[in-house]
Amino acid sequence: MITRSPAPLQRHDEGEPLTLQPAWQAQLAGAVRDPRELCRRLGLDERWLPGAEAGHELFEVRVPEAFLSRMRPGDPHDPLLRQVLPLDEEVRPTPGYVADPLEEAAHTPAKGLIHKYSGRVLLIASPACAVNCRYCFRRHFPYAENSPSMAQWEATLDTLRDDTTIHEAILSGGDPLAASDRRLAWLVARLEEIPHLTRLRIHTRLPVVIPDRIDDTLLTWLGGTRLQKVMVLHINHPHEIDDAVIAACARLRAAGVTLLNQSVLLRGVNDSVAALATLSERLFEAGVLPYYLHVLDPVAGAAHFDVPDDEARELVAGLRELLPGFLMPRLVREIPGEGSKTPL
């Protein structure tokens, strides 16, 4: 059980009164950010430390307490730990693995906006994440160049207003739910003013790694929007889903949010029929439908997670023998320049 200290006071903006910091923000600030501390907390042998420190230099460690508590102490191969522990493989260059594997820089017509697919746009609502996943395809993304201030958002929103073919706004990041509720409520209210927008999609890992993020303040602005609401969670292994995550999902569903999940197929994490089948079953218990199973995007530093296409297809074939169709995620790859995800 995690004990919490009293929430500290914070000032949101100049001129606003001091308020209690939400519990989730305190947990975000208290995340483990030192590879030595991560290894110590999980009782890992010292031999893992040099690789962890080397990888940390390229992409820092960040693990919230609530997620750390679900890992097995003393097990360097724990599937949750594997997703966040830097390894020395990250510093070895691998041919074909690049900083921008999806070529998103070529599809950024305005600050904080990525437009790759017809009818929908992606907004970088926050450059921050609650957890730094070692396989993240945006681990090298230039967030400093794509993080609009509130004033700069107006120019970005003008781009959406001018294009009546856009019907869906996707909040991404980083993790969009790492932004304050005040900022998110403002952004969603501005999106609601665009008449041709009908749907709001949020891609997030925060309800999984810090379930307390789904609090009354978030549910007020999210539940009140006129836009259809879809939240795509990012869960890779059944051990990520505990009672707190299930409760957070229930609150989201009660607010009218459709819940989907996308996973990444990762070597040493979920590359077995048993793990994937159990994940689909646990997702359904939490009221979440499996959506996509992505093969790894070839981002520099993540080659050791790769599962070859033929093996991925075999896993999905085995999964199909065990699960009903509605629990089958679609195996896909994102190919730069294509108009949609490519089924494998």
C-alpha cells in the first residue's frame, strides 16, 4: 500500500490563489527519475546499473510509484520493469533505427499539430509523460519546438477552423493528461467552438500508471463536452491492470467515454500467446476493448524490443484460436506516408 503525504500548495497562474495540488500531480512529481534508485528499489543486481545509467543519459528514467508497486522485486525480467529500465543495448546504433521513424516532422503544418491522416489531426497537448517507456517512438521528438503556449494555440486552432474536412481532434503528447485540468478544459472548450469537429480522442497512459489522474476535476470537463469522447489507453501486459486501474476505467465509462486499448508487441514483455490472451481478457474485465497491436516502430534505442513480422503473425494466429473476435486486437504497422495503419 502506498501512503501519501499531505498534498502541497501550488499556484496555477499569476494572480490565482494558492490551491491544494491534486494527488496525481504530487505522484507525478515524485516519480523515480534515477536509475540507481530504480535498481535499488527493485533489488536488482549491481550488474544492471551501468547499462541503466548509460541509457538514462540518452532518455531519462521516469517511473511513478503506483506503476513501480506492480513490479516484482528482484526480477530484472519483470514485464513492467522491462518497459522502463534502460539497458546498454539502447546506446548501440542499429541500422534502420532512427530518431523520427514515422517522419512526423514532415506533417507538422502548425506548432503542436501533426496532420497525417484524412479527417483527423493530432495535437501535442503536453510534452511530458508520467512514465518514460523505453520503446517510445517519440523519445527523440523535438517537444520544445512543438509545445504551444496558450497564445500560440490560437494560430494552431485557426488551422483546424479553416479545414472543414477535419472531424476528429486527437490529444497526444507526451501524454495529454500530464497537462493540468485547467489547460485541458480550456483547450477542449476551444475545440468545441469549431462546428465541424465532432469527436475528441485522447491517447494516454496516465490512467494506467497513475490511476488517481481520473479525478472529479478531470471528469467534470471531460464529461461536459459536446464532442463524442474516445480514450485510447496504452497497456502492454496484464500485470499493468490492477483494481485501481479498473476503478479509473469505470469512472471514465460513467462519464460517457468509449475506452479502447493499443499495445506494442515487445520482445521480453508480451511476446507470447498466453500474455496477449490474458491481456485481452483483463482489458475486457476493465471495460476496455482491444484495438491495435502495433509492431515496434524502428526508433533509435529500441531495437532490442523488436519481434519479427513472421513471429508476430504466428502469435496473432495462436491468439485467434483462443479468443472471440471482439477481443482480437488488429496487428498493424505504421508506415510513413501511408494514409492509415497497415494491417499485417
